[in-house]
Amino acid sequence: MPTTVPLIVDPKVPQVLLFGHIGAGKSALLGALIKAAETEGPTLRGEVLESSGRLASIRDAVYRGTDLEPTTTELTSYTVRLRPWREGARAVTDPVTVVLNDCSGKAAESLIKRPDSLRDPYTKASVARAVMDADAIVLMVNASADEETLREAFEEFDTFLTIVKQGKTTAREVGGFPILLVLTRCDELARPGDTRATWEARVERRVTKAEDEFNKFFRIAEEEDGIPSPFLPFGSIELTVYAVAVRLPRLFDSPAQPATPYKVADLFRDCFEVAKGHHDRVTASDRRLRWTVRFVLGFLTFLFLGVITVAVFQPNRADPGLGERVAGYAKHEGSAVERLTYPQLGRNKQTLTTFRDDPRYISLPEDLRGFVTSRLKEIDDYEAYRMKLLESIAPGDTRTLDDLAKVEARLHGELGLPAKYGWGETLAAQLRDKWLADVKAIRTAEERFGEGGLEPDPKDATKFVSREGYYRGLVRRGIALTIKPALGGPWRADVNSLLVDGARTPAPLGDLLPGSPALTQPRGQALTYRVPFEFERVYQSRRDWEQTRDRLTHLRDLADALDLTSGPDRPQAVLVLPEPGPGVDSAKLPAQRLAALLRTFPNESADFNEWELRNFPDTTTLKEHLDQSFKTGARHVQSLLRAKIGPDAAQKDNPDGWRAVAELLGDPAFADWGKFLHLFVRLRDSAAPDPVRELAKFLREPSFEFDLGKFEMVIPDVGLERIAPAGLLTITVTPRGGTPVTRTFKRSGDGTATSYRFTAEGDGKLKYHPGDELTAELPVRAGVQEFKLVWEATATKTYQFDKLSHEPRLVKAGGVSEPATGVKIVPSTPAALPRLPALFPDLRK
């Protein structure tokens, strides 16, 4: 729960107040600051660090479209540190720490209606105090409000700013107090058909209107002041107008960008700069004023002493009252925590400085002078130590264990408490102790979230056991399910259960981190679980889980589509096809299944590349079912082709007939089958072509060249005797009306018991034109019997090289033959022998 502005405000940290009516968008703008820091670091000129994690929670709510957490406080404080942006090794600016005070809309409207509390310099009202202590005020108004609402808001702000100006003048504050008038929700000014240029022009007109309205009532440097800008008088106000939006709207020439803030980085960059500049000017002015007063008082004292010296003709005796006051102060000064806490620290420093600067101080006893000197040095040392601590990187600002270790080492090293002072209970010591506790709490949660670590063995306190981290455990479970060979039974339910577990964070990110104390001082907020959640190792473990989750989800979806899973909520198995036949419209089936595929699995990419088998470790079952579905689809295509070719298909088995078939493949039904079947082959081989286009290209080829060169002949045993080659393999191509071309291949080298190596005698290349005759035979011997293998089986007379892809027949004496089961030619390279495409129809059926 957000806290109110801390009672103890560090005077060295600039204060910025966010002020506006209900609905002006103050909290949303703070969330947009964190988003802008993530995407526009160079513009912001820094990295925003806010250790409590509350601004990150606001960012998440704003950009996820969820409601912001309600707050019952009038004022919510966020300590923000801007780590300088770097260009190479050079920081583009200095680090700066700023307190952002978010005033509730209700409290702002109440103060606007009753601003008299601003005239009381000692007011204790939290919002009024924040106004008077602010180094810059950000006034917010909804830019999309109608003209009347804007005019009323400007008039109310005018009254409010007039009193603020009077208050700053009364306090003798330096001139140029920064007021940033911010027109929020500018995305709502966009109109249908607007381009980026027209929308930004409308926004600029609204900015000009705002400036004009304010200039009617309010002048930053009035002529009667006699000091022209930029040399502004005490209490004067410097007004700048900004237009912002937490997201870019949808425009005619660009889509909506709901996660991209508009001009937010520019606003906060200038805001931090002017707030720090004003704070530095006030500090310098106060310092000069104090020295001026001291000089005047010293000079008057010198004159007074001179008069007394002349009148009395003797040196002034030491005032015994000064020694008594110093001794009394020492007696009642209180403990270190009391005297070193604001505002008591400031009063003590002023009192001790008065003692030291008193002209009678030199006459005090040495012990009293030593006491004053030591206490002033302690205050200076404490202020320097506390500022050094506040400007340091806190544990909540780190994102790696190495950086966390460096912070811890610095807290024990250069930020260790000086042994000569008893600062153990001071605010600075409390903050240091809190940060050391934060280090331990972050480490514990980081191990629990990510990789895990070691913890004491509950059975033996002298030993440690390994503890698995949350995301590492999810990864382990995911891998086990991914490599499981059987995808049926409870597998799908187990996957869905794991996905439900993985959708939860290891702890509610907005909850306070156990072991992280909360202090009511700057940078003392308790940390939330979001800090360790965003650590680098946890992020990497989370990324490992997300990759495992995505792969497992894709495997589940592919298994669902192939009918490999079971469960009541399993979707339609859209990749399992019915056989062609009555009741099945083969022409419409692919388009229907493609539409069902996209409808059933909308989260996959358009080409379903997440289903490629190379993404999964065990693909045997997936390959079998993909091949089965592809073959069923191929039978549909071949059935459609035979229907298109018409009766007497075998008589059309000639080059002209097949070229006519190539033209038929341009029909929409075949194009749909090409898209659908391409998915099956691409999942096995991402480079595989569209099978319909492959067939059309094949049928248009005028000739084919192949070079067997070297190959193996597999001849398994037939019966009781082993069959072995007994001569040359002869392949002859006879062109229509041309001269036969013969190539011979001889056995070379040793093979295996059933495999023989062959090499071409001379040139092994052959050129084949559709319609040519091709014969192939090899003499073989079984014992003392002579046979021969003859290749003659083919699906087409036009492309007879297909014979070499089939089993030959074993021809015995007398012309009797039988299938030579298992005999095949295996080329050294797949491209050495042309083959019929997978969709080529067998016209003999």
C-alpha cells in the first residue's frame, strides 16, 4: 500500500509535486514514466530506478488495461533515482535523486477551493506542505475536456498559482519557480482519418490555447517588476506547457501503439532538470544570505567592540554566560539518533555554529571548545555520509547478483559506519541496515524464483541440499513431457496442468518482499517481489521456461491435429483425412481443412513453422502420422486427376497427355491441395517444395539427365541360396525413332553380404526424353544356376526411368519370372536418378 509523504524530508533531495483534478491522469503518467525509461532512455537521458516497485506495478496496470490500485492517502511519495544515460563510456548527465509526490485528485480540488493554508508558512497539512516545499509543480489537466471545462480549470489554477507565488515571495525564495502545465490524454484528441501530422497539429493548437488562457491572468515576469526574463524576481513563476499521452492513438498512416508513450520522456527529463536547478539556486541563495548576515553581524560586532575598547581602555573579559550555555547544551544534547535527525540536526548545527562564531569562544576552556568542534565535525561527517548513502545504488536498484554483491561490499566497506561515532540507531544507520537486509531478502527470493540454490538439510544441520528454483522446476517438467514418446492417455492433461502452473508468477509481484524492512525516510520503502523477479538470472530462467512452454504448446497442438492425444477438450484432428470415396468432396476438402486449421489453432504463425519436426526431440510417431496423412491427401489429388483425365487414361500416357495434365493443375482445387499438402512435407523438411507445383514442373520438363556413376545394388537372399551379380548391369535408352544409347556398370570393390558396389564403365550419364524406351538387366548367379534381373515395372510408359526405382523381376530358365523382392538400386546421391513426384498418378489403376 502506498505511503504518505515521509515526515522526515531530506532537504538535499529536490521535491516535485504532481497536482491536478480527479481524472487528470497523474498516476497513469507515473506508469508511463517507467515505460518511457524502458524505451526512450536517450531522450530521458537516464535510467529510472525506483526500488519499491510500485511505479512498475502502475506501469503494468496502465499498459495491461487493468484498474489501478486505489489509495486512501492524500499524498503518495515515490523516490526516483535517475542513473545517467551513457554514450559509450561517457555519462550524458549527472545522477539525480528526486521525490515525486502524487497528490490525489480529491485533495487537489479541496486545496484549490480552500487555498488559504498555503499562506501559513508553518502549516502541517500534508498537501499544502508539499506545495510549499516543492522545487517544481506539475499541473495536469485533461486535454480532451471541452472548452468550458478547460477555461474553469485554468481560472482555478490561476488562483492557486497566485497564492503559490505570494507564498514563495514571502519566503524570499529565488525567482523562476518552475510550473509545468501538462495537457494529458492527448491521444483522445485523435479523430477518425487523422494522420500523425494532423493529430499533432491539433495537439499543438490545444497547447497554444492553454498558453493564451494562462497569459490572460498570469505573467511570469511582469513589466512593473523591472527585471526582464530570464533574471526573474523573488517568488516569480516560470510556466512551461507540455502535451503528453500514455499511448499513441490509431492514426490513418500508422496503427495504434498502446505501449508507446508520447512526449512523456521529454516532460520528465525537463521536470527533473528544472527541479534540480531550482533546488540548487535556493540552496545557493540561502548560503549567500547566511554569509551576508554573518558578515554584517561580524562587522557590527567589530565596531561595537572597538567602541567598548576605546571607552573602557581594556580588553573585553570572557563572557561567563557562553561557557554555561555550551556546558548546558552538552548536558542536554541527547543521544546521537536524537541530535542527528532532521529538523533537530539543523537546529543543533546552527546552535553549535553560533557558539563557535561567538568572539568570546576563544576564551572558553579547551574541553568546551573541543566539544563544539567535535560535534560540528560529527554533523558534517554525518551529513556527508548520509548523502553519500542516499546517492548510492540501493539493492533494489540492481538487476544482477554481481551488482548486488558490489552493493553489499560497498555497504560493508566505504559505507560502513565510522567506529569513532555512535551512529548505530541514526536514520542513516537504519537505512544501511535495511539495505543489508534487502540484499539477503533479494538473494533468497532470486534463488527461489530462478535457478535454485542450497538450503540446510532438515535432517542434518551440518549439510546442505539442493533446492530447485520455480522456473527451473517448470523447465524440468516441460522437458520431461516434451520427450515423452507416448502422447496419449493423461499426457495432454499433464501438459495443460503445467501451462496453468507456468502462467502464475512464483509470488504476487506487488506483495512486500519478506525480510525487507520499511522505513519512513527517503529510499527506505520496503521492496516487493518484483525486484528479484526482474533479476537477470530469473529473467533468463523465465525465458528458458517460456521457450520450453512454447515448444510444448506447439507439440500439443500438432499432436491434437494428428489425433495423437486424448481428452474431453481436445480440438478436431484437422490433419487426419478421410479416404477418397462416396460422401467425401475431394475438391473442397483442402480448403475446408485449411480454414479449420487456422480457426482451431489461431495462435500459430501463418505457415505453422512452429510445428516443424526439427523443433522436437522425439519425432518418430509424428513422422509416421504425417506421412500417413500426406499419402491420404495424395490419393485425393490423384483421384481428382484421373477424373479430370477421363476414361482411357492409359491411352493418354504420352508426353502430350502429361503436358495437358500440367495445365489442369492450375485449377483452384489443386492449388488448395498444394497449400495443404505443402504443410505436411514442410514440417519434415522446411525446404520441401509445394507438391502440386512440383508435379506441374515435372510434367513440363522436356528432358531429364541422370548420372548413376557409383551406386549400390541391394540383393537380399532368396530361398536357401545367395544370389550374387554375375556380369554387367546394362541400361539402354532408346529414343523414339532414334539410336539406342547403352551404359554399362561393373561390380567394384567389396560390399556387404547383401549389398554390392557398382561403377560406370566410362561415361555413366544418360539423357532421357519423355516417351523414350528404357531397359535394364543384370545377370546373376545362385550357386551354379544362371538368372538375370530385369527392371520392367513402372507406373507410366512416358517416364520409364521410373523402372529403376522399383523392384526388378528374377527371370529363370525358360522365361519363368518372379518378383525379386527387396532388390533395389541405391544411388550415391538422391539426385543421381530422377524419380516421379509423390503426387504422380498411376494411370493403370
